[in-house]
Amino acid sequence: MVSTDFRTGSPNWIDLGSPDLAESELFYGAVFGWTFEPGGPAAGGYGFFRTEGRTVAAAGPLTEAAALPAWTVYFRTEDADGTAAAVTRAGGTVRVPPSDVPAEGRFAQFTDPTGGNFAVWQPGRTRGLEAVGETGAMCWAELHTSDAAEALRFYRALFGWRTRDSGVPGVDYTVLSTAEGEDPFKDSFGAVAGVHPRVNVGWLTHFAVADALLTTDQVRTSGGSVVVPPEQVPTVGRIAVLADPFGAQFAILEPEPRR
């Protein structure tokens, strides 16, 4: 699961591009109990979702031409400029070149060769999210792609990720771990999966919940929609793919109780 160790190549930030931040605040507040704190006059509308005073995500207005509402996963880098150069060498696209958030860090946004959008965060004063891997926070990142081999080649070139098969017969699912760390199982943070007919190509952010059925009902009540209804995955838990009122997809995971 995602942790706040924030090793190089691990997810350390997520944000939502929204056409209506006030409506997004109401939706995610109802679904996860988050509150929204604006970043101030200089932030251009960008702000932070918090739970119990800790940052679990961020959100801002759509800034790219023809951009669709979506969640973006950021991976930790020690050198945003070097990662941008590596993206170009490996066949990806630099959508937003490396830029400073004064004192807080440096970021850049990219698209991989298979069409998945992602970003990097080079920490300054802000290391990353303050809560992950717990109820109401990000717990997993999953790339849906039509070319897993090409995606894995690309991301290994950037971050040196370690990989292992899920071990589930007949399921094409590659689990990802950071290059650092002694235990690839403990250090896993996400996976690469094939294309699902109803799930968008790209990175799908998973949030941990206490009850997937109740959360799914709350999404419906709050104006969102169900993309893939809750399903029980052996040894993992109950998972559903949902969308907010503007179509931004995300997943929820009710972890299977530990024995």
C-alpha cells in the first residue's frame, strides 16, 4: 500500500482537476468527509482536501485546453528536470514543464507513451500528502493500459520500479514496487492492469473506505455514478470504480480484514 515513506518513484501527491471546485468540495465532503482549504489568492483557485487537519489530496481548476476532469497521481522525484528529460528520451510527452511552487517544491506533468497522464513532485518544504493508506485517503495507484509491456518499459526507465506478477491465474496484473526497499511486497504501491471496457485509460487512484457498499450508495446520492459496482477480490477486499458528478473516475477499496 501507499505509505508516507515517499521513496523515489512512489506516489506522494494527488490532485483533482475540476470545472467547479465548490461542487467538488460538496461531493467529496459527503463521500469521504473531507474539508477543503483554499490555497490563498496566489494559488489560482488551487486548494487542499483535509481530514482531521491532514492533507489527503488537492484540487484546482482545469488549466489545460480540452482537459477533462480527472485525478492525477504524482510520483516522487529528486530531480524534476532530469525526469522530464528522461520522459522525452523514453517516448513520453511533457505536458507541463518543470515549475517551482516557491519554497514548497517543484513539479511537472507528463503523458506516457500509452496515453496515461501522470506527474512528479520534487519535495521542498512539502514532502507530500500527510495521510495515505488509511480510511478516507489514497491507498493504491493502478495504471490501465492497452500495452502493459510498453508502459512498464517506460516507467522502469524513469523510476527503476520493481515488478511482480499478481499470482492470480488468468489475471494480467503486474504489481509495482519502488526501486528502494528490501521487501517488494511491503514496498508495493500500485499495479499495471489491462484495459477495462468502462474504466478510462490511465492512472486510477484508489481510496480506502470502511464500507464499499455504503460509500457507493453515498456517491449515487451525492450526484456521482457507479462505473464498476463493488466486487469482492479474494485476499484483497471489496473494490468499486466510481465517478464524481463531472466524470472524474476513482476507485474505493474496503480492505479484507487481516487475520
